[in-house]
Amino acid sequence: MQKFWSWILPVLVGVILWFLPHPQGIEADAWHLLAIFVATIVGIILKPLPMGAVAMLGITLTVTLGIVTINQGLSAFGNRVIWLIVIAFFISRGFIKTGLGARIAYRFMSILGKRSLGLAYGMIATDLVLAPAIPSITARSGGVIYPLLRSIARAYGSDPDDGTSRKIGSFLIKASFQGTVITGGMFLTGMAANPLAAKLALEQGVEITWAGWASAALVPGLLSLLIIPWVLFKLYPPEIKETPAAAEMARAELEKMGAMKFQEWIMLFTFVLLLVLWIFGSLVGLHSTTAALIGLGVLLVSKTLTWDDILKEKGAWDTLVWFSALVMMASFLNELGLIPWFGERVGNWLNMDNWLIAFVLLSVIYFYSHYFFASATAHVSAMYLPFLTIALAMGTPPMLAALVLGFFSNLFGGITHYGTGPAPVLFGSGYIDMKDWWRLGGLASVINISVWFVVGGIWWKIIGLW
Amino acid sequence: MQKFWSWILPVLVGVILWFLPHPQGIEADAWHLLAIFVATIVGIILKPLPMGAVAMLGITLTVTLGIVTINQGLSAFGNRVIWLIVIAFFISRGFIKTGLGARIAYRFMSILGKRSLGLAYGMIATDLVLAPAIPSITARSGGVIYPLLRSIARAYGSDPDDGTSRKIGSFLIKASFQGTVITGGMFLTGMAANPLAAKLALEQGVEITWAGWASAALVPGLLSLLIIPWVLFKLYPPEIKETPAAAEMARAELEKMGAMKFQEWIMLFTFVLLLVLWIFGSLVGLHSTTAALIGLGVLLVSKTLTWDDILKEKGAWDTLVWFSALVMMASFLNELGLIPWFGERVGNWLNMDNWLIAFVLLSVIYFYSHYFFASATAHVSAMYLPFLTIALAMGTPPMLAALVLGFFSNLFGGITHYGTGPAPVLFGSGYIDMKDWWRLGGLASVINISVWFVVGGIWWKIIGLW
């Protein structure tokens, strides 16, 4: 039954919108594209087919119905922001393949892991270090960190099957989950939908660079990463506070791994090179996607990654397709005049004396509407552009508005057990019951919003965003 | 050692060309791009890394060295001709997954398979039917047909291990191999490098449509498909001439398969729809890529193909990358003025009274230079555009020149045991020794060239290509 409606609703919404009389000042093509766009978003939310397939059908409809030409319909496949994230997916495979990701985690564990709070910080530090180059938070949190957490929890006799979750597993998993939504928000390449937000912002004339995103997020991000685990440690404490065996285990694993292998060095070198190029490249006119291409080139030439590794990186190809479809539609909604028209209308309705309060309110609505979304991408593609348009119409400084909505597009992932990629994986471990997951997620969201608005607000004032 | 040179040579060629003083009238950027392009082609031929990786490095160099912007460097990823072939790869998976490909083969076998010559024609008929929608000749010949040939050969006690190859296996494999290079040449979507040729021709202002390619190839193609197996049957005869058991086996397999399944019907419907849209779509302004998108949409919505089938279709993603890299470079060689300059120069040197003889000679050189290439793509990307430019400068009618070089880009695959995807597979079966492979390949090439020039020439005159 649910399956049935997941098919019917997108079609129904699209057809109704299509035939609805369109407002004056809007061309028929723009209106029809809006109908297909909304139907695609509803499809991405309800998932009659996986996101990529729905997106592909969206492109198919758009070109078949003659709203854009086939050239225009495919144009976004050559978009540099999309390729930034696709190439980052390829590169991130190198962390897992070479074992460098695990080594970094063990290193932090061996240093910080003697107490359970330190262990949580160690995992979050790993996550933070990997975030710039692993845009799949599911790969980062679910692939690198979660396996370690499970083995630590088991080593301390904490297992949901025996009712011993709260010994240590619950705390570690919850803390690292809340950490990953923050680290994702700190880098343009930290989460797959961040470049989508950046691209949509560009439609409104706001160009977010890699370095610009990272520097704005730095202060509130680090503060959130410090506060949240500590609050969880107080309000959701593990029974075991001292964990010498974890640090011991990490040291043993490091010993077993031996010295850094050649390919790990290459991976490390590539990673540092990438960071340097992403941070300073814009000074010499090197686009972040070119930097990513260079990094990938190093990994290919050194055979750290084989071409077959690239071809079977399904997440990358999936991202290429859905991202291109959404960007194409959003671009043409803009080009055909619908988004400017919407912005103008909103500007006329809203007559704000104080954009600040209005923008805070708007962002909070944007944040908590994530209770209704099962993926950051779906949420960003549906709501980022209209909310940004409204924010700009209210007079919010453009870069501030674009970035805050971008940051929140990550932070809101922490509230439910379905709202972001790793959530179902970590929740599915069974260590945390749903009441706690939501309660603590809600609490963390309040802390995050406060930190990012208050401390972030001061920081953004200092760096001149408003 | 060979590995060493495969790395050194492309780099060396590129560096030398880069620093060579460039001829007057050519901008530095154009010359430098030529250096990278040639280095990439040499890399594709020598394969220090797989073709896709070499192509990716080509893009990386082009944008890192600032010859084109990152936007320009990625632009070809949105090219509609490239997506035509990528989507055709996806669709072709449906033939194998649903079993429709095998059913078609068994059907032809049961009708034509009572004699070994008929069996060969049956396999070629299968190949011909599948060719429009399966651009990977390796998938078509190696994936669908070769397994059947092996089981027939074994059923008749023909096995290279017992020295019984010539009983029937040698003939069947050789005939079907020579068939597949012809069927590939008959459709724009019959081989992965055909759209590359078409795209390169477009750089010279010649627009080849799907229907245009198919109609020009129809008569010489069918004639070649009739003559070659018969000649092989006479000059390289199988010991077993009557094969009632093969027809019997096919009937038994068909019985085992039972009635057409729902998804086979969908696949068949999609295939017919595609052919109709490809042939007649241009009348209503429907581009062949849009048609392919519609076909893919049908397969996705009917769940004949899952999204995961798409994501793991590595050949498609590989093609997307190498194709985009080559098209991008060729486009900018043109845009930066190198190809027009080359064409003009050639036009000044050549002062042909008779383009016809010159073009025949040129095409034959193009054909037999394939002895030096290990893939049609490498050959097309290296030689198609310069040879077409020369042909046009000599006064050859543009569409004729573009198509003949395109057809030959398939037919030349039959001469060696390494020159095209399925060749190593079929040669590797061990049924045919190298002397026979080359001897018969050489013979077939002479027949093909004669048929396509003489009968093809008359046909192309009738349909007004010259």
C-alpha cells in the first residue's frame, strides 16, 4: 500500500501542478518544469525507486516533454561542483583501501582512549580529520568508525542482546553520531549534499568556496564538537568511565599494522596536498575540482587506487546522476525566471524591519522540518533554494544566509534515526532506544543551534560575513 | 620493461611536442593541447594504466596546466552523444538479465541450425538483431554468442585440447567473429567508438544521425554478412556439415525457458520502441539520446533493470570517462584552431583532380593501420579526425567520407587477434591458430573493403551521399 502511494503521489502532484493555471508573469515552460521538479522531489522523498532512478526519470521527463533540449538536460553532468564530490568519493576509497583511515582512528584511540569520554573525542577527531576528503558520511561514520565502536563495546561486555548497552556502547555510538553531523557541516566536501547547497546558492549569485565554507564553520564547529560529547557524557553517561583496555587494543592493532606502508604514505601525501590546494588553491586560481583531479591523479599513477576501484565506486556514480538531475532542474527554474519571480514576490510580501530575527526564525523552521525528511539531499533539494530566496528577500546578507542554511543542512541530520545516511546504521545497532535517540537528538539540536547562532554569529561578524 | 616504456613513452612524446617550436598561425594553447592529446592517445595505445585512467589523467593535465578552464575540461561529460552510448550500455544489460538475448539466439539456432553454415548464419542473425541496442561488441559477441558456440562445439566433440578444433568450433567462432565486426559497423549504437567517430565528424560540420548511419550501412552490411560466412565455409570448412543436434538443443533450451516472461516482453517492447524512435524520432525532433532515456525509463519503472544494475554497469561508466576526455580534447583542438589550420594546410598541399581514388587510398591506409592498434577507440581517437580532415580537404563529399571512415572503424577489427574487444576472447578459446586467424582475417578484410566500396558505393550514390 505504501509502495502504491509512493508511485501515485509523485505522479499526481506533478500532473496537478502541470495543469494548474500558472500565475501571471510565469512562462508555461517554467511552470511545467516546476511541476516535474516537485514531482521528482516528492519521488525522492517517497522513494518508489532509489533516488538515482527517480532523478534519471526526472531528466527523461524534462527532455521528452520538450521543456529543455537534450543538450540542456544533460548539461549538469559536466558541472564542476558535481565532479568535486564525485572525485572526492573516489579519493575517499583510498582511506579505506590503504587502511589509513583505520590507522588514524587507532592512533587517536591510543592517545585519548583511556577514558570513555576521551574515546568519544578520539572517534570524533578521526571523523573530523577524515571529513574533508570523505563526503559520504555513511562511509566515514558507518564504514570507518562504527566497526571500531562495536569492537570496543563488545570488548567491554556491552551488547544490546544482554541488556548491557548502557555500559559503554550507547554513549559511544550516540556521541560519535552527533559528532558526524557536525563534521559533515564543517567542509564543503564533508557531506554529499553540501556542494548541492553551494551550487543552489550560486544560482542566487552567492559563490561559496571550499576555504570560505571551512573558515566560517571552523569556530562554531569545533565548539559544538567539544560541547556535545561532554553533555551526552553528563546526561547519558556510560557505566564504564575508565577504558584502559581500549587504548591497549588500539596500540596492539597499531603494532599489528606495523609501519606505514608505501601506499598509506601516498594516501597521506595526497590528503595533505588536497587540503593545501583546497585552502590556498584559490589564491593561484586553482579550482577545488582541479585540485581533486590532481589528488585522484596521484592515487591512480601510484596505483594506490586502480581504475577498477573507481568504476565500482557506485556511490560516486549514483551521486553524479541525482546531483546532475537536481542541479539541471534548479538551474533552468532559475533561467526560465521562476526563482527570480518567486524572490520578487516574497520580497513584496515581506517587509522586514529586522532581517535578523526573521532569518533566525526561518533557519529554525528549515532545521526542524527535517523531521519530515529521510535524507539531507531530499531536504536540500526541496527547501534550500526557496528558503535562501526568502532569506535574501528579507535582506539577510547573502553569504551568511547561504552558509547558515548549508551548515544546518548537516546539523539537522542528528534529530531522527532516519534523517541521514549513517543514522539507520547506528540506530540499527540496537544500542540506543528510540526515545533516547530522539530526546538526545533534540537536545543536541538545541545546543547546536545556540552555538552556531551565538558563537558562530560573533565569529561571522569578525570574519565579515555580516 | 614493456611496462616501463609504456609509462615513459607517452610522457616523452608529450613533453617533446610541448616544447617543440609550434608552427606559425597556431596559438601556444592549441599546440600544448595537441601535446597532451597525443600523449593521451599514446597512453591509450600503450596502456600504462587502463584507458579510463589515462583519459582521466589527460583531463587533469589539460585543466591543471590551464589550457582550458575546469568548466571546459568537464564540459563533455554532458555531451548527448556520449550519453547515448552510456545509456545503450545500461539498456543492453536488460538483454542479458532477462534472458531475451539467449532466447533470440536459440530461436535462430532452432530455425537455421540444422547445418553448420546455417548455424553460423543464425549466430550472425542474433548478433545483427542485438547490435542496435548492445554497443559493447564484447558483451554481444563474447557475452551472448560465444558461450553458445562453445557448448555447440563441445556437443559435437570439437575441442582444441583434443586437436578436434576443426570439426566445427574453428569455423563457427571465426565466422561469428567476422560477423560481429560487420554488425558493429551497421549502427551508430553498434559499437562504443561509433558515436565517437560521429562526434568527431560533427567537429567538421558533418552531422550523422542514427537513421542516416543505419540506412547507409544497410546494403553493404547485409551483403558482407551473407558473403563472409559462405567464403569461410568454403576456405576454412568445418568437418561436420550437418548439425541436427544443435537445432535440437536449441529447441530443448527454448522449451526449458518456457513462455516469454513478463520482463522479457518489456525488454522486447523497449527494444522495438527504441528502434522506432531511433529510426523515426528525428521526424518529430526527438534526439536519439532522448529516445534512449525513454527506453531506460521503461526498464527502470517496470523494474526490468534495478538502479543497482545501472550503478554496477562498469563498462558504461568507463565509456563515459574516456569518451568525455577524448571529445573534450578534440573539441578544443578544433576550437583553438588547430584542426582548421591542419585542414587548410592539407588542402594546400593536396591538389587532387580526383578525390575518389585518393579517398579510396586514404581509407585503405586507415583500415590497415589497424594492425598497429589494440582497440577501435584508440584508433578512432588517434586517426579519425586527421583522416577525415584530409579527405574533406581533398574534396570528398563530407557525409560519404565521415561514414566510410566510421564503417571501416569497425571492419578493421577483424584482421588481428587483439584489435577489438571480443578478439582476445574468441582467439583465446584456442580453436583457431594464429596463422589462420590472420590469413582469414586478411581475406575477410579484402572482401569487406571490396563490398563496401563497390556495392556500398553504388548504394550511396542511389541514396545521394555523393
